[in-house]
Amino acid sequence: MTINHATKTLAAALCILGGIASIIHGIFEVLQGNTPVKAGRILAISPAHRMWEFGGEPALTIIPNYLITGIVSIVISVSVFIWAIAFIDKRHNLSGLIVLTILMLLFGGGLAPPTFMLLAIITTIFIKRPLQFCVSTFIGKRLKSLTILWPWTLYLLFAFVIIAVIAGVSGYPFQFIFVPENTIKILRIYGQVVTFIFGPLTILSAIAFDAKVVK
């Protein structure tokens, strides 16, 4: 069966990005120690560990304990890394990602990381799928113009997400430019643009590249 390698690479990269952001949540949750918490919405970073006033990093958990939530979150994040490297193009790859995404969301992995997992799930659908439709349909022919963007869109996406993760925890580099109240607003807009505009653009460029290869 044909493997669409650009699409596979992107799916794995999106999983790794989601895993990196999730494991950071887990680490800060562990730092809060054996502390009880009401199950539901929590802040992964305690006031004692915050680097700026808006750096709480919201998350969900069904475990009423920070330490256990953090450990489970780290285990899930490591599982995501393993899945991205070893199983992203194997049987049940899609169902495995869906399960890991749900677990990440419910066990302290944060609210933003699962969005990258969702993008990975969408990308994974096309790893083994024939892409002739991308070169034979009206829309597909328009996709060909995106071929030139690959793999630069991947490099930029990786850089943009790492910046977002650092900014979410520390406020930098945005705090060099804006006051904290404006920084959090800009960061939210930045995250939405990266996730919902640049993320799909990167997926389309990978699909377009693979379609050109199999033409």
C-alpha cells in the first residue's frame, strides 16, 4: 500500500507538538505535589510556579489530585510520542490517535494540545489514501499551487507552535512588546491563527506535495 510520506511526516509532527505541549502541563501539575483538587477544570501551573500572571495553563482532569493527574498526563504524552514515531502509519493508527486525544483532554494535558491532535487525526486520514483526486478535480488542481510551500510550512508551523508554548508559560516574547493584559489577548489570537489557519494550510501543502509525487 502506498504511503504518502509528506502527510505521514506532518501527522507525526503534529502529534509531537501536541505531546510537547501536553507534557509541559503534566510537569507543572506534578510540581503542585500530592494536592487534592476538584475534578473538572484546573490550572496546571500553580501561583508559586507562574512566570507571569496569566500563565496558569488551563486543563481538564477527572482525577481529583494534581500529582496523579500530572503523572498520567506525562505517561499519555510519552505514549503520543511513541505512537507518532512507531505507529502513525500502522493498522488502527487513526483509532489510536482518537483514544490518545481523548485521554489527553481528560487527564490534564491541557486545552490547546488536543487541538493539534485533532489536526493530526485529520492528516492521518490521508496517509494511505490515494490522492489522485487532488490532481484530477477542479479543487485539486488549485491545490497544486501549494506544493511549493512544502516542507517550509511544516518548519514554520513547528516554530510557531513552540513560540506559542513558550509564550503561554512565560508570556515571552510577547511581553517584550505588550503589557500583560494585551499580551494574553494577542496570544489567543496568535494561537487561533496558527491552529485554524496555518495548521490547515500546512495539511493542504503536504497533501498537494504527495499528490504531485503520485501523479
